[in-house]
Amino acid sequence: MNNNKTCSLASLVLLAALASQASATELVYTPVNPAFGGNPLNGTWLLNNAQAQNDHEDPAIKDRASAFASTSALERFTSQLESRLLSQLLTNINNGNTGSLQTDAFIINVIDDSGALSIQVTDRVTGEISEIQVNGLNP
């Protein structure tokens, strides 16, 4: 009988200890989307998931791809070469050299007059002339 009393007393103490440990807390909702107050680090993950599910095809992408495909390798090379030559012409101004560049569409004259830079661009089709003047350059 003493053994039963001790066992029931021990179980009662154990039950009281477990009951005092159990406590309830509030459930707090935390949004996932950063637009609604969620963690900003979730933004990239959400965007990637949305893009993976997107079935819509942008027609502008096809237009850009066809525009690039319609230019030949020679046209792209010519454009890059013209850009490089114009860059070299403007770089040579530091050395006091002036010059001109003629393309199918434009005639470009660069003149450095002791620190006053003048760039004349002539449209070969219309004959229209644009002039850009920059003062205060060190010769």
C-alpha cells in the first residue's frame, strides 16, 4: 500500500510539473510576400516561381530577334567599325589632331581650335548640318 501511495504521489507530482510547463501562445501571421510586409529576401524566390509558371510569350521579343537576324554580318561589322573610328577620331583630339570621318549616312568633321572643340555632323541624305561646340578644353 505504501508503494501505491508513493507511486500515485510521484505521478501526481509529475502530472503537476507537466501541466505547469504547458502554456498557450498567440498565433501570429507572418506574410511571405515582401509587398505585404514579408521578408524582402523572399522577393527573388517569388519572382522566379512566377516567371517559371508564365506561359505568355512577349511579341516584342520576337520582333527584336527578327530585327537582329535581318542585319547581316557585314552591316554589323560596318557599324562597329564606324563606331570605333569615330571613337579614335575623338581620342586623337587630346594629341592636338583633328580630322573627319565619312560614312554612307554622315560626314563628321572634328576641329580643335586651341581648346574650343567644334564637331560638324552633315547628313548626306538631307544636307542638314548639326554643329556641336565645346569650350574650355585643355589643348
